[in-house]
Amino acid sequence: EVQLLESGGDLVQPGGSLRLSCAASGFTFSTYAMSWVRQTPGKGLEWVSGSGDNTYYADSVKGRFTISRDNSKNTLYLQMNSLRAEDTAVYYCVKGSGGSTYSAPEYWGQGTLVTVSS
Amino acid sequence: DIVMTQSPDSLAVSLGERATINCKSSQSVLYSSNNKNYLAWYQQKPGQPPKLLIYWASTRESGVPDRFSGSGSGTDFTLTISSLQAEDVAVYYCHQHYNVPFTFGPGTKVDIK
């Protein structure tokens, strides 16, 4: 059974940093694309970044966020720097249906809440 | 960026009746090299993450009831629930993974009439 367990969400001040983690199990982590998708009541679902055969970022986070993965630990990360109020959201870790970053998001974790506020 | 629009914003359907949700992309999401539409549909219930229902526009994910079906190609797509059940109350999203940045529709809320 595929399991994705996010952690690291917290309340952080504007300009601060946070690192999200996603522990994966139930599949061969290294062979699948993984991504981060965030959700806010106002903006709905927003794709943030993906890591598969290539790595991509949304323009809104490019230069501030870094996606990485440790295949030996079956863990996906999202390093978030220079956080802004508009980054406040529930962040989901998502497994792709294949190895390509362009594969459809298949399984979603339960999400972790990031709140950026002073 | 490819903009995804959905209609209607919400709909209420009687139990056992058909529900139809439309999704339109601002440009084609059909990849000519493999003739696949990079379009997926998700169901999200309150307090839960989205769940994949349909991929490649019309392929039902394993375990998804056959009352859910997807159709369309290019820029116009439809999700149909042939006979609405109480457990289908949710928000439904379409999603294009054809071009970066990948984008989602705003969602359609489905309720029981």
C-alpha cells in the first residue's frame, strides 16, 4: 500500500525558512516522479514543483524553493526560503504514475500546513 | 500558462441521476507523439486529499467505480457520474500535466438535490 507522510509544516514569519519532508513507502520510490502541490481556500490547487526525469518549479516559487529527494531514505523534501504570506497553504506530497515528471499525479499524502505570518 | 476552466461551479443532482462536469483548457493538452491527452480528474472530499479518478482524459483509475467516466480531447473534456451516489458528494478538479507549470481547474462542487 502506497503511503506518503508529510511533516515539517509550521508557523513561520515572513522571510523565514522551512523544510518539508515526505516519507514514502509501499512502492519503489526511486523509479517514480514526485511532486509538491499546495492548496489554499482562495487559490485552490497549485502545483509547486516536480522531480522525475527532470525538475521543474512554478514561477511563484522559483529561486526560493528547492525540491530534492533521498532515494536511499525514500524521502522527498521541499526547502522553502524567503517565505511570503501567499505561501500559506496545505502542502501535499504527490506520487506520479510514472517516472516522468509529466506523469499524472496518482497518490496524495494527507498534507502539512504551512502558515506564514508575523 | 495553460488556464483550466470548469463549469458549472456547483451542481446539485438527485440520487441516481447523471452529473456532468465540463473542463476546458486554454490550449490543447493532446500530445501528438503518443496521441494522449495529459488531462486527469480528481475527487476531493472534505478533510481529505484529492483522489485520482481518471487519467489520459478517459482511463479510469483502478478501483474507481464504473459510474465515473471521462471523455473529450484537445481542449474540451467532460467528467460524467452516470448515477450519483451519496458518497460522490465532493469537489471535482481537472488537471493538465502537459505543460509546465501544471495547472488545475477551480473545481466543481457536487451535492445531492
